[in-house]
Amino acid sequence: MKISPLAGHPPPPAMLLDVAKLITAYYAEIPDPSVPAQRVAFGTSGHRGSSFEKTFNEWHVLAISEAICRYRRQQGIGGPLFLGFDTHALSVPACTTAVEVLAADGIDIMLAEHDAYTPTPAVSHAILSYNRGRTTSGGLADGIVVTPSHNPPDNGGFKYNPPTGGPADSGVTSWIEARANELMERGLAGVKRIPYEKALRAATTHRHDYLNAYVSDLGNVIDMTAIQSAGLRLGVDPLGGAGVDYWAPIAERYHLDLTLVSDVVDQTFRFMSVDWDGRIRMDPSSSYAMQRLIGLRDRFDIAFACDTDHDRHGVVTRSTGLLPPNHYLAVAIQHLFPHRPQWGADAGVGKTVVSSGMIDRVSAKLGRRLHEVPVGFKWFVAGLGDGSLGFCGEESAG
């Protein structure tokens, strides 16, 4: 792995994204579905790409959105669809496109109040909260998060969360991917859409308070009193991501000594330090990308950063700097299982094939079953949902 001479340093001006040019490309460039790289392709978590490369353009979003509408009908998913987006430059245009298609199909869309950025965990929480106690016949909810995760500023992403609340499994994404590519091959024939302003006025378009619903429920799953009583000085760097407005309400509600390192949102992400390969990437597991927070580590007892949609995190301490994710995953497993009797004696540990053997050894010492899966948090969703897994994590800090 060759390390760029720019790694860990501020990006030079020539590296910064031309946001206007990117958004123009989103609408103007038409992907060719006969070119494999330009087709819809769901990876570990959604379809991702750049409008400059014709791998994430309006055509992709139109086709995927229509395919999701058809999947919902096939599966009898009749509840609302919770729709969120992160701070990447392509996220608002893609969300706008999705709303036009979803509204044309008559789906009840739940948009954030004040068009606020919405972290992935807040969308998942909204889906699970709505579905609690409901059955399929009662109309279950699902969701979409418009995000390419920690990918570079010129990337866009689009992922579907079914009623389980987590990332869709491969069976679901393969179906959506196939339908979306068929639609592109037919020049989008059969894709319904209405103008955005009309979609916003539709009786099926609603506003949802993602922030307060999420923040107020945190205390039911995390012992916030214990954190507050410990008197820890906490630092948080949202890395310009979707959770930027969530941290202050969390600190206020739970009386935490928490400092937000920066609340700047800039679609060029010029405040980041360059990653190992010479690109800007909001990766909280990379010491090159995390130089700002690492440099502030002596100000806090412990500090955290999240990726752009806030479903990954990095931990920074005074003594070590950026902790390797495999290290704190092993420690978390060692601590949590003896202190979570409600998980049950049969609850196992979930890990990906590329995670450390330390997790295997800790699990064996605890007498817990190890469930090893390919890369991608989607493989853990079923086990977490039915309680057969107590703790799951990825080496990428997800």
C-alpha cells in the first residue's frame, strides 16, 4: 500500500470539489447500462458512485426509487417510508429525485423537519419505533438513506432499509438492483414522477422530528446517568456529517461535559486531512483522516468522530491516539456480555471475516457462540433483530 505524500495534511486547493460542476453532471450525464461500471450495483451498503464517472446520476436514482416502489408493493409494505440524507453534495439532489418518484407512487414519505440532515441511526430508529407492535397487515414502515457513507466528496449513495430497520440483505438488494437496471435499459420507461414542489404539497408527504425522537430514546438503551456521573470530558468531531446538529441536544438532555470540536458543514470537506491514498475521505477509522481530532486528544478524556452518515465511529484517547477498531470491539465484548443479562445466555457475537482473532479468543473465553459473516453490517441484521446475537461490529468501526 503506497502512502500519498499528502496523507495526513490539509488538502491543496486544487483537490477541492467543484460542487456546481458535480451537481450539473448529476442531471446532465446519462449512464449507459451496457457499460458494467455504469449500472446500478448495490455493494456492502447501497449503490454508490460519482456523477463525473456516470456511476451515480439522476437516472440511477430514478430507477432505484421506482424499483423500491415496486418492491414495496410486491412485499405488501404499506406503511410510511422514512427518508433521510447526509451532507455530501449529491445527497440533496438525489433526495429530491427520490421524493418525486415516491410521491408519484402515493407512498407516505417522512421527511425531516426543516429539511435537516438525518443520520442513518435516526432513520433506523424511526423505522423500528414505528413498526414496534405492528404486523405486516398493519402496514410496516421502511426507509431510504441517501449517503455514500465515508466516501469522497464527489460520491453519492443510495441505500434501502427494509422494515427490519437495518441495511437490506442481498436478496432484497439483488431484486431492486435487477429491476433498476431493467428500467435503465428501457430508457426509464415506466418510471413515474411528479414535480418536486407538487410532491412536497402532496397529502402523502409528511414531516418527522427525527432528532428529538432519537435523542429522547437514547436514555432507554444507554445508561446516560453513568456517563454523566463519571465526569468525563468528551470531545466529538462530526466530520461535517449528518449528525452535526444531534450532539448538542444529546449533551444538554443528558447533562454531559461534551464539546463539539466543529459544527462546520462544507460539501468540499476542505477541513479534513487527506487520507492515505491522496483522497479526501471522512473515515473515522483512518489515522490520516483523523488528524484534527488526534491533535486535540489532550483536551479530552476520550473523544469520538463519526463518518458522514454517522453509522461508523472512531475513538481517540490521550495515551494511544486513534484506537484500532478491533481493539475496542474486543474490549466492548468482554465488558458488555457479563453486564447485559437481558441478552440471554445463548446470544452470540457477530464479526466479519476480516476482523481480528482477538474477538474469537474473547468470545471463546466468555463461552459465547461466534457468528462470522462477510464484510457488511447487513449480515448482522437478522441476528440482532431476533436476539440470537448480542453484539456485532465491523473492523471498519461500524
